[in-house]
Amino acid sequence: MPLKKLGGSSRKVMKYSPFKELSMPQSLVLPRPFDAHVHFRQGEMMDTAVKAISEYFAEGLVMPNTDPPVSQPGDIKLYRASIMAAADNEHFHPLMTFKILPDTSPSDICLFRNAGAVAGKVYPKNMTTNSHDGVENYPALFEVFEAMQEKNLVLCLHGEHPGEDIDTLDRERKFLRILALIARSFPRLRIVMEHISCRQSVETVLALPENVAASITVHHLVLTNDDVYGQNHHFCRPVIKKRSDRKALVQAATSGCPKFFFGSDSAPHSREKKECPVSCAGVFAPGIVSLPRLAQLFDENNALKSLERFLGHNGRRFYQLPDDPKKLPSLALIKEKSAIASDMGGVVPLCAGQTLPWRLET
Ligand SMILES: [Zn+2]
């Protein structure tokens, strides 16, 4: 990963020491990253959601929990075409997924793969946006998982235990038994525990074999539950947890370990749908925010050398995507201040109104 000093127009001369130049800002030039968890929505919100990712990332793994869901083989090509039209960017590749419902048939798996899907996603019933049709009985889907293993499709899991009488803060930890059961039952099935939020998930993913990996969001890496109380824009599922959980997530992300990679889970909801008595779940983290904020985090942890692995290499390797940096367009992260807007197209982003110490240049 090249670390270099900038030259050219950014050179400055001190006023009373004409021969003494200021040191040049630090910069990182990276291949455009892979966002392994994006929500592109439909209708009016779609343009904002797609451009927020497609302008900065080479690929995005597109979540299927739209309304109606992407749950039939014929949905894949239609949704992909509408994303490509909104992106209007030949350098961006949406990677399509389908929603696994309780009545998904194993015989459909081949059709999903032939339609271009790379993964199927299971949502636990009533745990997040548009999950009223989600899953409660995981063993009932084992024939579907078997077919996915045979067709080399990735299984993505929103890992929170469904059902009543479970505290929200415990749902992810309690789901880990289901994750281990699926991983043991299907040793050749690649499984991603999405947007992990607690220390126990880090430990479990590390303990399970190589077929199990996890994505991590920027908001779970930089916020704690103290940032959520009274702040609806930070409310998401799984909910943001304690400092000790964040510490484990930061260690996992900055370690360079191939089991952990970036998935923004960038989920735009209008200001009206967040600033209301019952807020929608989701944090809007477009590339213009997430990438400088991650550079800041990795810099603070002396781990800039691991940033490219977290943002691209690890996820591409797990999803078996082409991973030749020379063939990908690049972007630069520069250690200079950048101001984050307080409103982006009617949506309040992560770090709204803040000044970050790094900025993004495409
Ligand atoms: Zn999501």
C-alpha cells in the first residue's frame, strides 16, 4: 500500500521563512474499496443511496430487503439494471443477493446463481427493516443451505436471535450458537456474519473455521451506546454496544486478519423517518464519510498499513472476486481536514457537521 507525500499545488511556503517549506500532508493511494453491505433502496431514495456508494467503491454487495423483497430469481436482473442506471458509472459493479424466506425452495438456488446472484441473505423475523417475512426456524432451511454450498453461493446472516423474551442487547450473542451450528453442518459453505457488534462475535468468528468471516461497519467501530441515547440518527440494528465491544471490533478490523472486512450497512432514511417517536433503524455512512473516518481510526491505532486489507483485499478474497489492484481505479485519502455536511439530500449522515482530520480525493 503506497504511503507518499503529496506534491504540486499543495506545497506551501511559510510567510517569514521563505526557504522553509512546510512538510507535505500524508496520503494513501488505494484501489477503490469493496463495500460488502449496502442498501440501495427503491424509488426516490435510490439515487442518493446508489451514488453515495458507487462514486467511491469498485463493488457493493446489494442487500435484498427492499419492499417488495428481492426474493425471486427474476428480481435479480431487474434490480441490478435499475442500480446500474442510477449509478451511471462503468467502474462500479453491484454484486447481487437474494432474500432467503421461510418458503425459499432449494430448487431455486441454481436459478438465483444463473441470474447473477453471489449470495443469499437471511433476516431474523421482525429484527430489522422489512423483516416481517424473516426466519425463525433455521434448521428448516438446511436444504437451502446445502444447495447454496453445492452452488458455491455465500450465506449472509443478520445475526440476531429472533423471538420474544430476549433482550435486544443479547440477541447477537445468543445467535452465535445458530452460527456455529450452520458452520459445523456445512463446512464448505462460505458464511458471513454481517455487521458484527459485540466482543463475543469477534471471538466466535475467529474460533470457527476459514469458511466463516464477518463484516464490520464504520459506526460500530467509532460509536458506543453512549452515542445512541437521545440520538436517533445513531440507532441501528444490531444496536451499538459497549466500549469493550468496540475495542474488540477495532482490534479485529485493524489486525489485518482475513476474516474481517468492511461492510458499511449504509442505510439512508429521511430525516422525518429518524426524527420521530419510532425511529427507523439504520445509519447513513456514504463513502465521503466512511472512508476518511476509517483512515482516522486506523491512523489513531497505528494500523494504516492494514487499511487496504480491511477495505478491499479481505472481502474480495472471501467473495472470490478479482483482486488485482492494477486493474482497479484508485482513490486517495489525505491527512487534511474535511468538513462533513449536516444534511445530504434530506438524510443526516454519520459524523454530520463534524470536521474530520482526513479527506477523500477521487
Ligand atoms: Zn443492512
